[in-house]
Amino acid sequence: MVLSLLVLFSTGRALLAAPGVTAVGKVVNADGKPIQDAAVLVYSAGVKKGFSIFCPTCYVDCGKRTFTDSDGKYSIPGLNSDLVFNLLIVRDGYSAKFVNKVDPQQGPVETAVLPKRIPPENPSQIIRGRVLDPKGSPVRDALVEQEGAISKNGTSFGDGGWIDLIAVTNDRGDFEIAYSKPLVAAIVQISPRAMAPKLSTISSGTDRKVITVTEGATVRGRLVRNGEAVAQAEIGLSTHSQIAGETLPEVRIGTGDDGRFALTGIPPGRVWYLYAKMDSLASRGLVADIVECATKSDGQDLKLGDISVRPAYTLRGKVVLSDGKPIPPDMRINLFSDRVPDSQSLTLASTGVFEFKGLGRGVYRLLPSVRGYEARDPQSLELLIEGDVNGFETSLQPKAH
């Protein structure tokens, strides 16, 4: 799903926030009165300069959230100063609102005004639920995100058609999201605080369905090189299944000074990929193998032991434009891993030269982003890396109008 979970270093510093900036703002109702306990989330992001077709909800900052205080004010620290952000603000009883193109360096975010939410009259357009913990107590402030809409004509995925993209549970653990057309059911992802996220299929109608969330498992290990700790590297954990409606958000955490990490609140009964993120090791010229693992039960303490890093491969290449022009300023090229949601992004030089470090053996896909141009041979951008690659070249041609 579009919102990923961000876990902090044990030292309390945000991962890869270089340099960090803070977004501050205020949320009020239609009468101008402050709204307390509204959830404010970084929904998506984009570059300040140039052009990029990198997934807007895949940046590290996406998924960060906070809640407004009694004055309706909020603060989200540690945001990347190179990006602008789209914030999503939700509160029970109000319609969700986006605040777009937020640049924290330009001062406070514009005040968000939330109108009262008026639900559809047709109950088959509404998904109602109640989130409880294993003791039957309500779970408040859990995020509920739509994953798929199930109708008589089949299942559709994506944001289209939803009146409510996201909801937050209230003091009773209740939530409600609505669709623009009648539904049989919906697939939702529930993300409670300090507990495991959960996917659930909920039928539409007047009845409120109960969903029980649990503590989840813990996945821990240590990143080492020749027996020595590898500190302040970023670890990612993602579901093996990438089928729509079955995928959970990537979880990220940093290694401490002793190279150790512990990912908590991991859903049981799933198979996972665990990996060291390329960006956190590339500057050191290192890489770690992807580790497959499985969580079986709540409360499980899954110990993966030492995970070794080793010297990484480098991909050196060049993007050329078929019309012979230089690359415009602030254009980018992205590199994606084929197996896990891991990527790197670079700004292209005017000559089109680029260099990606921190690569292990595997399949990768390049995505050059130059405004007005497209790949002449898209298949050539899929690469099997088995060692250092020098002199790779790809050509972009003007887009057909």
C-alpha cells in the first residue's frame, strides 16, 4: 500500500533525513476552531527541482505521521529538505483533506480546514468496522486504508472511486469508509500503533464488523563485516507476495552502533524478504544478501543471527539523447531492485553519465527520467548484475506527440 512504516534508529535519529526539516501547521473546522487528535500523514512526495517519475509514495518520508494537539497544531520533524510533500489529514467525523506541495523550508503549512463528513445514504456504499485488541478493548488512532473494492463485477484496486481514502479509529475503535458505488466488500489495511498491521476483507452494510489486531512478532539480527558491527545501515522488510490485496507496507529500521536491529509488530503467518537498503551501504561500497524468513505466531522472537555484508558491485553508464542534445538540468535516473522495494535515485549530469554503487547480484531495472523523452528500447533497461558493469549506455528519443 501507499503508506509505509518508518522506524527510527535506536539513537532516535530519523533514517536518511539529510538534512532534516520540520513541517508545522494547524488544523481547524469550518468555524475556525482547532481540531484536536487529527492524524497528519506524509502521503506522497516529489522533488523540488527538475523532473522525476520515481514512485511518489515510495520516498522514505512517506508514512510519517503525527497528531494535532489541543490547539490544532502539529509538527513533523526529520523531513528531507530536497523534497516537497503532500500531507493527508484525517479525523473521525470529518472529511479527509490533502494539503499539497508542502515545502517546510518556506515556513508553516497553510491551515487545513476540515469540513464535516456527510456519509452516503446507501449502506452498501459504506464499510464499517471496529478494531479491538486481543482482550477486546478498543484500539484508537489506528489507520484504516482501502486496498481494494469488491463489487459484483469483480475486485478493483487503486484510489479511484473512493470517497474516503483513509480513516482513523475513534475512542471506540470504530471507523467508516465510503465508496462512490455499491460494494459487496472491501479489502482494508489496518495499522494500529505499536501493534502489527493487518489486512482484512469487510462486507458493506449497516453492521459494524469486528477486526482483532495483535502484537505481532519480532524479527531481529545483526549486520556485520568480517565479524565487526556495521552501524547506521538501513534494514528493510517486505512481504514476499506482491499480489494486490496481499501486500503489506515495507518496514524500515536502522542498525545501532553494535550493528543490531529489531523489527517489532510484524504480522504473523507471512513470508518476508529482509535486506539492507542500497542507499545506506552504497557510499561504503558494501552490500548484503537478501534473507528470506517467515513469521509464524504472535509473540515470536525470530532471530536471524549475523547477516554479513561484502564488497558491492558498481554500475557505470551514460544516458544519451537521440537528437544529440545535452541532458537538461535536474533530470534523474532511478534504479530498482527486481525482488524487493529497494531503489536508488541520482541526478544526471549534462553529459548523461551516472554511477550506481552498492549493488548485489540480481536483476535491476533502470528508469531514466528526462522530460520529453522516452526509452528507445525499454527492454534494454532490465539488467542482470553479476559484477561491475562499465560503459553501459542507453538512448532516449523524443516522445511522440
